[in-house]
Amino acid sequence: MPTESKLCCSLLAVVAVVSGYVEELDEKFMEHRQNELWLVEFYAPWCAYCHTFEPIWYEVGAELKSMGSPVNFNIHGYPTIKLFKGELSFDYKGPRTKDAIIEFTNRVAGPTVRHLSSVQLFQHAMSHHDLFFVYIGGKSLLKAQYHKVATEYIIHTYFFSASVDVLPKAVTLDEVPVIAVFKDGTYYLYNEVLDGDLSPWVNRERFPSYFQIDNFSLYQMGELSKLVALAVVDEMTPSEESILYKTLIERLSTEYRDQYKNDYQFGYVTDTEYINGIIMGEIMMPSIIVLNMSVDGYFLPGSKIETIEDVIHFLNSVLRGSVKLLGGNGILQQTKRLFYKTKSTVVTLFQTAPAFCCVVCALPVGIVVIIIWGTCTALPADDERLAEEATSSAASDGKRAKLLQPDNREKTSEEKKED
Ligand SMILES: *[C@@H]1O[C@H](CO)[C@@H](O)[C@H](O)[C@H]1NC(C)=O
Ligand SMILES: *[C@@H]1O[C@H](CO)[C@@H](O)[C@H](O)[C@H]1NC(C)=O
């Protein structure tokens, strides 16, 4: 038993260093694992050595940060971007492109619910946004609720209000007030009885029913409480099979919308890097895959997909629980994924900047060695207690993981004082 704990303690240290490093490489990746970052519990109260090490760690982070492109791009591709508005702060979660960031800024900085007071303004909204929500009607309880939900989701999409007389002719309503989402070239109405609470409904409907999903959207879908059914296709030289898979998934999103809208988000991906990270291997091209993004799990069809019935059978089997969930974020899988991610990052880094890579890669390895040595020599032999504390503090305090983020330095040192 003591041997096992010892092993476990070394493992914790290794994972901590590696993940701290990976976090620098790719924040999305780590954000996604915030809850799991407790593995990183370097700074557990019992680990005196870790406290000594902490400032060095920050220096490492700062140093790497200051090194500039292309390394800077590889290592700090995803700084946290927040918009502060009054007392509220809004996290930007989209791609790090100029246009996307400016669009986000304008959307969030303006009124949370914009009023469309004329037919022209409504047309303008339709021609400028592929997807938006509209509250239709006068003052009501529903409107107050809508405002609240809009504040929650303005970081993702647009919220408008309008009166019935500015709506396009094609829109027919049985009653007002009502909330509609305009997307997929049509609109869907919110029905409290069938759809449940407003906030989860907005969350479920905030993506087009079928679209090309990039890694940012995919990552966001961890909060969607839907499975993601994807055609993974090569768009450069699409094979017949690629086209078939895309068509099948698109048909499911439209013809079977009512059946699947609460359980599945549909789409296709052409950039397989993120998917490969989840399955920790190379996905076959083309493929149909179902992802559970909240646990980084996935499902693959047991037999070849040829018809829409084959896909329906597959989707239903997943819902019934009769297809095995692969991957996921159990401790073993997390560790495996961290190593997989680190390995592929190092490979990419080595290909783009071999000399730099030698320096940077040697660094963490050196640190790992020091940590293992430090952890295993500086600690008392009371292994069982250590393991227990590690687990309980990890489970109770996900925040500690942030200690490894150079950006949160001030906040985290305060947190530490409280300890
Ligand atoms: C997302 O994709 C872009 C473009 O393909 C890539 O540069 C970026 O590293 C990817 N990010 C993640 C989190 O995988
Ligand atoms: C994803 O997996 C978790 C754990 O197995 C499960 O609780 C959750 O319901 C799944 N998500 C969806 C959308 O099915």
C-alpha cells in the first residue's frame, strides 16, 4: 500500500508539471479541464517543497510568455479575454481573430436586448445574423425573464425585441408574448410547456441545427448538455463517402429535428486536430462520430454507415446506452490525454522551431526530475495521509488549480493567504 501511494504521489507531480506546461500551450485545452486540474495539486498544504517552487514556476510562465512569436503563438495562443461592463464581466470564448473579437466587443458592450422598431431594422437583423433570438410582445413576466437570460448568453449570440407588426409576413404567431429563435433560414418558437425553462432552451438553440463546427464551437459544446453528432470529412478532396456522411447528418438535423433537437447537435468538421486529441489517435476519414463533450467521451458506429437508417440506429443506440462510451475523462484517460497532447505539441514545436524546442522541452523534463526528487525526498513517510489529503483537497478546491496560471498570480496568492 505505501508503495502504491508513493507511486501515486510521483505521478501527481509529473502530471502537474506537464499540465502546467500544456496550459501555457493551449488554454482552451486546460480551461476545458478546469475541474480536473486538481490533479495539479502541487500547492497542497502538505507539500512544503511546492511552496518554495511556486515563484519559480511563475517565472517560467512569465519567461515563456515574453519570448515572442512563433513560439508565443504556439504557447500562448489563447489568452483570457474578458469584457467588463459595469459590475459584470463577460468571458470571450471564440476564436482569437480580430474580426471575431471586435464583433464580440460590440455585441456585449451594446444593449443586451436591442429593440427592432421597424420592418427595415428587422430585415437588417435577418440579413446580418445567421442566428438570433427575438422577444415578441409588450411588457410581461416573460420579457423580464428574457432579459435575464440574454445577459447570460450575450457572449454567444444576439438578443432582440420587436412588436408583432414589424415581423416578416412568413411569421405566424398564435399568441404573444412569445420568444423565437431565427436560424436555419426559418424560425422556431419557445414553448414553455414543451421546452421547459427558458435558459436551457436558449442554450440548446444557440447553434444552427447543422453547420461546420470549428474547434472553438466544439469546445463550447461541453456546456450544451447535448451529444454532438459529426461527419468528419476531408473537404479538400471529398470522397463520395464524405459527401454521403455530410448529407446524412444534415438530413437528420432537418427531417428529424423534432426527434433529436434536445439530444443531438449536428454538424461536420474538417479540421481533425481537436477530434484526434479527444480520441487520442488518428480518426479515420471520413467518419461519423458522436461526442459527449462534457466528459470528452466519444462513440463510434459498430458497423459501416450506408443509409440514414444506419445513422438513426446508431444515434438511438447511443441514447439507449447500448454503445460503449470510449475515451472520457477518468483519471487514466486524463493522464493519457495530457501526455498525448504534450507529445503532439512537442512534435509540432519541434517541426517549426527545433532549436527553441530543445531548450523549452529540456526545461519541463528537468523540472519533472527536480519535482519527483523533491517530492519524494522532502516528504515525511506518512504516505497514506498525503494521498488522502491530496484527494480531499483536490476534490474540495478546484480553484487551487489556478495557482499554476501566471495570469492569476495576484488573486491566487491572496487565496493562499486565506489558507
Ligand atoms: C483550433 O483550430 C485552429 C485552426 O485550425 C488552430 O490554429 C488552433 O490551434 C486550434 N485550437 C485548438 C484549441 O485546438
Ligand atoms: C455525458 O456523459 C456523462 C457521464 O457519463 C453523462 O452524465 C451525461 O449525461 C452525458 N451527456 C450527454 C449529453 O448525454
